[in-house]
Amino acid sequence: VQRDRRAFGPLLEHLARDDGFISTVGTELRFEGLDLGAVGIAAHGAIDRVIASKARDRIRVIDYKTGSSESYAKVPGDITQAGRQLQLALYGLAMQHEYPQAEVTCEYWFLDAPTQLPVSYALTPETSERIATVLTTITNGIRSGFFVPKPSEPHYETKATCTRCEFSPHCAKRRERCWAPAKDIPDDAVEAVVDLIS
């Protein structure tokens, strides 16, 4: 919290002065049992920061990130990044559930580049539908027993897909050999996952 105040103090002041975001709803704001509807699962988590307008009719859901913003540049085009960026989307859904009449915007703020504008997207019916579709696809794949890793190509050892995955040590050493035949499994749920992440 102290670091984000130092890094983003000017931006927060700007939002309060020019855009009317005068209230911090919370930092490390926890939510429990978020019902994801037809997916049949519930989510819980802690949101880095939530700020709101005085009337709480506009909500900004903020997820802090360290390092480069480069990997988030394409987020506005696909907010889930083929299922790899679901955390902020779930945060947004949690706040949409809490404030159903509010306009909810989801934003990545970069601690190592505090002067950079956030990468953001609005939580609209279209983006919410995209989130639901991705969650359903992944969940159905898991329920079908599909856990084959999709490595980054061509050198998965150096790519974020595997280096940031806590399950990476449990995967086959030549995981690309597992992925190749998995793509041809004749199962609708598996095919949907393959189409999503390929």
C-alpha cells in the first residue's frame, strides 16, 4: 500500500480532481463466493485497489503489476488473452455484483512505470459474455480431464507461459510432445479448449 501511494499518488489525485473518483473503496479488498453462474463454480480473491465516484455509480477495479506492460498491450483486443488473464476479469465481476448499477472499469496499473497510462477495459455485456465463455470452456475442459500443457513456442523454457506457472515442475520435460497429440483428441470440450488457447 505504501508503495502504491508513492507510485500512483499523482494519478490518484488527477482522478479525484478531474474525474470525480474521490473514494477508495478498499485496498486488498477481499471477496468470497462469487457465483459464476452457469460455470458452476465460485471464486474468491483480494483486489489490489478499488476506487469509486462519490455516488459510486462509476467503479475502477485496479490490479497492480510489476515489470513491463508489454504483455498487456493486446488486452483491449481480448480481455482474457485466450484465458491467460482472468484474474482482473474476476475482480471486475465481483465489483459488478457488489455495485450492479455502476459502470465498472478494469485496469492494470504498472508499479515500475507509474507515469504510464493504465491498460483498461470496460465491463460491458459483451466483455462479460467473453469472460463467461472463456470460463465455461476452461471449466468444461478440466471436467473432461484435459490438463495437457500448452507451451510457448518455439522455446517454452524462456516464455512466460511456463516460467510463471507454478505447476511447471510437474510437467513433462518435453511438454510440446504432449501438446501435439492432444490437439487431435475427439472430444468437444477438449476441442473448445484447444481452439481457445491455440
